[in-house]
Amino acid sequence: MATFRIEGGHRLCGELYPQGAKNEALQVICACLLTDEKVLVRNIPDIRDVNILMDLLRDLGVSVRQTGVKEYEFCAANVDVDALNDPEIQKKTASLRGSILIIGPLLARFGKGVIARPGGDKIGRRRLDTHFFGFEKLGAKFVYDRSSECFHVSGKPLKGSYMLLDEASVTGTANILMAAVMAQGTTTIYNAACEPYIQQLCLMLTNMGAKIQGIGSNLLTVEGVERLGGCTHTLLPDMIEVGSFIGLAAMTGSDVTIKNVAYDRLGVIPHSFERLGIRLERQGDDIHIPAHSEYRIETFIDGSIMTISDAIWPGLTPDLLSVFLVVAVQASGSVLIHQKMFESRLFFVDKLIDMGARIILCDPHRATVIGLGNRQRLKSTVMTSPDIRAGVALLIAALSAEGVSAIHNIEQIDRGYERIDERLNRIGAKISRIDG
């Protein structure tokens, strides 16, 4: 288990380039299974979750070849679906929640798939029912083997269907969409997720020959085709990393420019930080965050305290609430952070309280932050990263704190942030990686 040693209190200055979007990468890499032709994907981040997924595809017989910096060519001409019955491969699928996304493409192209119950962040219940509900609506049969903890699906040919998803799940929508593109007839998906990741996946699939209408809305209509071909696809910059960098710059009083952010695809993220009093300057497709000596949280018109909560797109992504919470610690004013989706994502606040933050954990979904207003620095401490997003929030807190902190289990951070220590050190941070 590796550790970050962080010397806090240093102001950063310089430019940061966001990596390719992690969540988009997991989807489009799995979409390569839909064709036997070559698919070129650009701007792939070098992070643990993506690398594990590419290793998994290699185990299935997919040719994965690096053709340039952050650029890979995939060819799924010789896929062995039965390799998923190998216990060692099942261990790999169980270690990565994103592995569930291989089922839709395998079902569409080969009529079957099996996968161990996926792992991932321990942030509360993360149901997979939406995925398998959609597969069943397309005519597939679903069996869960409790003894092996494996999901089995089979069905050929799939047939288009009307469906209303029980939740606007991003991975559920992606998985069902990939299964539906080669189903016979028309599939209508209501309450579909419409995040930029889904829009990008739809763009890739249409470039491969799929017929999809309603892209960017919560109603997708898919006209099945017999086969898909190859394509070239470029990932968006990771909006979660962009948001993390905005919060980091504000809380550490740093002057930072985030380059090439695809600003028009960030939705309400910039405005949500402005509600915390953080000044952002758009410079073309870059964001400049000037050094802040103070930032003051807005109140509602009647004077009541601000609430920041997650919502389905185009609302605020839940992946950034941990960052909003930690940044509010040094704001002037108070805010209620309401995490609606996951009941364990706020449990890392005890570490912030140990550092001197004033936070009331109201219940598993809500925390009230009474900002310190930069009147006192957080204290250094020793912490353990519970998940990707809480891990980077703790890193932001440690960089703003007085003294030397340690964060254990940084493999969690590495799952979603590419060499975050090296990139931050280049603009003035003092982070050492200690392998354990």
C-alpha cells in the first residue's frame, strides 16, 4: 500500500492539463468489442482503472496496441467470450466496477456474456439492476450465480423494445445502448442518462454505423443495424479533474490556469464553484483561477444558507461533491452539501474534522460546513483514502494544511488521477510518493 507524504502550505503557480475523461474511456474502450474492425481511441488516460480494463480486453483476445502518446488501437476480431469463465479473469473483473460495461457489447455481438460481481469504490449501494433490466427488455435471459457471485446473460437475436429505466444510470444507459445498437428493430430508452460521456459514446457509435436519435436528451431511440465498423474517437478532457483543480487552486490560494478544458461541455460546474465565491476567468477554452485570499459562499435570496447537491445531468455530478465539501472548509460562510446518490460518500469528513474543519455530518447524505474563512489553517494528519474522489479531496486538504500529512492507500487516487503527484509538483506542490 503506497503513501503520499504532503508538505502543506505551499502556493502553486502554473498550468495544468486535464487528462482524458476516465468515465468516458471505460465506455468507449468496451464499445470496441462491438466490431471486428480496428478502432483508434485518442487521449486515453494512464490510470489504474483504464489499464486494468485494457488488460481484461487482452485476456479476451482483443489486440490492444499503443500507436502514440495516449493513443491506442483496438481490434476485437478474435474475441474468446468463454475466457470470462476463467477464475483468474473473474478476479480481474471483480476488481473493477467498469468491467460491467463489457456485457452489453458482448451480448450484442456474441449473444452471451458472464462477469463476476464488479468492485470499485466503497461508497454505498451501487445497484446493477438497471443494466440487467434493460438486457431482459431486449430479450436476454439473466441469471445470478450466488455461489460464484457471477452474472450470466444470454440472448440471440436481441430485439428492440420500449423501456423506462428505473434510474438515469450513466453506466446502465451506456451498457443498454451498446446492447441495443445491433438489436433487431427499434429500441426506445426513456429516462436515459445524458451526461457528456453518454453523448460521446453515442457519437462514437454513430461513427461506427449505429443509428441513434435523441443524443443529449433523456430519450434515446435506437434503430438496430446488422454490424458496426471501425472508427477514430477522441476522449473529452476529464471534467471531474477540471473541477478538482479548480477547488485545489482556490483552497491553496494558488494562481493556476487549467488548459483545454472543453469549457462548453462542463455544464454547471464553473457556476457551482462561483456559488462558493470562487472567481473563474474563462480564457478561450482555458480556465484561469487567480490567487484567492478569501472566497465567500453565497446565500439564497431570503438569507438562508446555500445548498449544493448532486443531480442527474445537466445537474451537478456527484463525483465532485467531495471536492466541493473540502473547498467549503476554508470559505467564509456556511453551506449544506447534499449527496443524494450514495450513502457512504461523506464518511471521510471525520478526517477533515480531525484537521480542524467545522463540519456537522447530519446523516449519511448531508453535511453542513461552517467555513473557517482562512482565519486558521488546517492541521496536518495521517489519513487513508477510502475512494477515488474522497482521496483527492483529502489531498487538497493536506496541500492547504500546516505541516506534513500522510495519505495511505493512494492506489485509490491512482485509479482516477494520472500521476497527480508529478503534475502538481511541477507547479510548486511538495508531494512525495512512498511505496509500501
